[in-house]
Amino acid sequence: MTQDPAVVPPDPAPAAVLAIGGSADADDVAAHLVGGRLVPARDGRRPLLVYTAPDAAVRDVTRYLRARALTFVRFGLHVGDLPHDAERLAGPVVDIALRLADRAAPRELWVSAAVRHLTAGSPVALEPVDDLTYRVRLA
């Protein structure tokens, strides 16, 4: 028996998920990040931005932070598979991005080892935080 293609969920697509943390209004911060697609987390805690590639998210956040010396915003970035049509995001990719944002210091972007692997060879400068976490070094 074959399933109707209209009810088969789409295959997941790899994406970079950026979480916003800190004491700033996350919706306001998201409005200044122009390279990603704004999608709420399923639990409604805060907005997330989805990028097609992690280096695009890093560039977007770096541009945001360089223009704001006195900000308490924190960011977390992880990559993984997301459903194509997700209106609200949940799952391990989101959980890790949120956790990274919560752990980052103000004015920092923390990324997972998966992001480090995918940005190897790019001009993104990373410093290790621990074995699985890295912070983006702002030049």
C-alpha cells in the first residue's frame, strides 16, 4: 500500500539555527539580523533565525555585534536537519542552539562542533570553549 504524497511529511533539510539570548528584546535583535528567516520556537520562548549556511549566520551576527559595543545579547548557533515547512521549530537542533545562547557571555556567539566542522577553511575565527563548543572571535 502506498501513502498519499500529500500526507507524507517532507524530508528534513539541513539548516543553521541561530538562537538569541541575553537581556535584550530578542524580537528587536532579530529585526536587525537580515540574512536569516525568522521562525518562532515551538515553546514560544524566543524567536530563532534559520540560515541556509552557518557562515551566513556568523557574518550576520558579527555585523550586528560590531555596530553595538554596549549590548548584552548572546547568540548560539547549531546545524542540523529541520522540516522544510516548519512554522514553529523544536527538536535537538533548536535545543542545542538555545543552550549555546544561554551559556555564551554577552556580545558572544557560541557555536557547536558541527558548525566548526562546516566552517573549516572559511575566514571565521573560532576559539575553543570546551571539546564541543567554540566562540567566534570578533576581529
